[in-house]
Amino acid sequence: MSLKDVKYKYNQTILKVYGYGDNKKIKVIRMKCLRTEGIEDEKEYRAPKGSVNDFKLEENIQRAKNAIFEYAFCNPWDWFFTGTLDPKKYDRTDLEKFHKDLTQWFRDYGKKHNVKIKFLLVPELHTDGISWHIHGFLYGLPKEHLKQFVVGDVMGKELAEKVKKGDEVYNWLPYAEKFGFCDLEPIRNAEAISKYIMKYINKNLAKSVKELNAHLYYHSRGLNRAKVIKKGVMGAAITPTYENEYCSVAWLDYSEELLEHISSSIIDIDYYNTRRTVYQEYARRKTKKMAGHASQYILT
């Protein structure tokens, strides 16, 4: 049996459920060719560890976007958070120190106030190309710990326009005292904001964090992921939301009936064992046939 027959599965579908509670989506991913887990090919080309090339960069960006959307949509966030650094308090160019100090500060704050803050954060460069700030989601931070911005408070022009319109925007004073200016807005549309956060993941960010040996995003432990319902060959006809030469993706509104319909149409075929069984049966019959010819020759 050739390595290619073992290494890949063809026409594969992965059925997943994203979200939580009443806020769910069904994702159907159909792939023309899917790598078999646990099978290694020593002859396969791999880019040197730590290298940066356009193809690898694009892969990293897309992988990060998929993961961020998954973490964003599958967890019940309270706040959209933007945190900056005051140059009088911090080196704004040191992203790794900012990340380490901030996540430790979240833990310390949680212990002090008996709360558990979960986070999903994406760094972003300022227009100067060297200074960092951060965007993302927070969960577990009580509203009572925040102070609502009002007209007349010190804030940027864009934020002032929101406050003037009557939007709810809050300040987190302990963060401001430790790090710098911040603002928080309550999350009302989980799907929309989950898509919005992905816009911060781009090639400039990917190259910048790669040079710093940093990450495209940061998240707390124990966050929910999408639930994989089934893998295999699908018989149901699904109109894709997106497709290219390698795969197609369909996003569908969740219902138990639809999930059951799609799931029941997916057959989980073990290509390796199926082909191996067929090959073994073929070899067994061939050996038996040859043995039969040999016995006839001996008898005559």
C-alpha cells in the first residue's frame, strides 16, 4: 500500500457546532483532501523552523483568524476592551513585557476582588509602527468595578462622539492607574463582534510579532472551543457560504433537526483500515489460488 493512500483521506467533511446557549451556528467544512493524523512523511518538504515566507505567513494568519473567531464566538464575553500604555509608566515598544505584566495583573486583580477574569486579546501597532496597544474581550469583570465615561471626561475624539451619542463606554480606573488609558464597551452582538476582532490580524502584525518572537493573540486557559460532531464522507447536499479549489465552508443557523440531518448523512470511513482489509483479503485469495494451482501440479 502506498504512503499516499495512508497519508490522506479524500472528500472529507467535518461537522462542527460553534457558540453556546441559544447563540449557536453549524459549520460544515468539506475538504477535497485531508491529512491523516499521526502519519509522517520523511520526504515531505518542511520550511526551516523559525523561517518566514509569504505562504507560511498567510497560513499563520488564516489559522490565527480561525482560532480567534472560535474563541470569540464560543465563549460568553462581557466587554470589548481596548488597553493602551502610558509612555510615562511603560515602554510601549515592549510587547512581551506588556503581555506578561497584564495577564499577571488580571490574576492578581481576580484574587484581590474574588473574581475570575477570562480574556482574549489581540495586539496592534500604533501608526508610529513601534508602539503597542491591545484589543479584545473580557469576561468576569463586574460592571460595578467600572466608571462610565460622561461628556467632559478626558478621552479621544472618536470615543467622545460615542459618549455624546449616549453609547455606554466605561473606564477601568485600576487598569488606567497601572498601565494607561483604556475603554470598555458591553458586547451586544456576539457574532458581529467575533468577526470584527479578526480584522486586527493582518500581514503587518504577523511579521511584527514574528520578529519579536511573540504571538498573534493571547487568551486565558480553559476557554471553550467549537464542538466537533462528526468527520467522514457526507451525502447531504449543502450550499457553501465560501469555497475554493481546496475546500468549501457552509455556515448554517443552528437547529437540532438540521444538525441531526447532516450528522446522519456523514459516514465515518477508516480509509487506512478499509484499504488494508481489502488488500489483505486480495492477498489471501491470491495466495490460496496459487496454493491450489501448486497442489494440482503436484498431484499430476
